[in-house]
Amino acid sequence: MAFCLATAATAAQDAIKRGPVTNLPMPRYVSMKANEGNVRRGPSLTHRIDWVFKRRDMPLQITAENGHWRRVRDRDGAGGWVHYALLSGVRTVLVEKDMLPVRARPDPQSPLNAAFELGVIARLGECIPDWCRISAGGYRGWAEKRSLWGVAPDELRD
């Protein structure tokens, strides 16, 4: 029985796509470390800059790796190649619902701590199946996961 469980766990881990450079899960979420970051057509300084991300802490999704370069996309699907030094493993989310209720506990009947406007970038904390703990502007609490971009729907965090 223990062998079957170990085999099933190994098979599940093998099914997770891993980055060829970092061996971290792919895709995965990160945030912008810098205030500005050039987004290039390819993974090198010789490739043309298509645009510049100008929002520190903006959540991004890494979809590919090549050396020191990461292909990222934002909430709108815009993206390209960014040098890894411009990215941080600190997790943030983008609020996708205007006046998102942020509650004291992960319960729709729980007292309201704050309401975050559409487009606010919040620091991501613990996540359970339908809720995540977030903080921004000195306020913190629990928000419904479906109203956040930068966290996978099935993602759990301690």
C-alpha cells in the first residue's frame, strides 16, 4: 500500500511542468521588483524592446525560462521577455472587482475591514480554497479568490 501511495505521489510530481533553468513549477506567479522593466521580443539584450512595465509590485505570470530571462505575461495577456533581476518572488495580486470587500475572516458574513478599488495591487498571504488573505495601504483581511489576479484558482498557501 505504501508503495502505491509513493508511486502516485511521484506521478503527480512528474505531471507538474518545471522550468528548465530554475526547476520551479511553470507557469508560476511573481511580481515586478523594479519601478520599470523593459519587455523584449526575445531573451537577450539584442532583442527589441516592445514596451516597458511601469508598476512596481505588479503581479506577473512566468510562462517560460531561457538563461537569465523569463517570459512573462500580465493580467491582460501582454508580455514578453524580462531579465530575472527585475522580478521578485514576493507574491502580489491585482484586485479585479471594484470595491472588493476585505473581511476579518474568510466568511461572507464576517465584518468588513476595508473595500479595495479595482486595480489595487495587494500583498498575497495565506490562501484556502475560495479565499486569500491580502494587504494593501495598511489594511488587511480576507478576499474572495475569484476576484484576484495573480493566484491560481486551486492554489493553497500557508
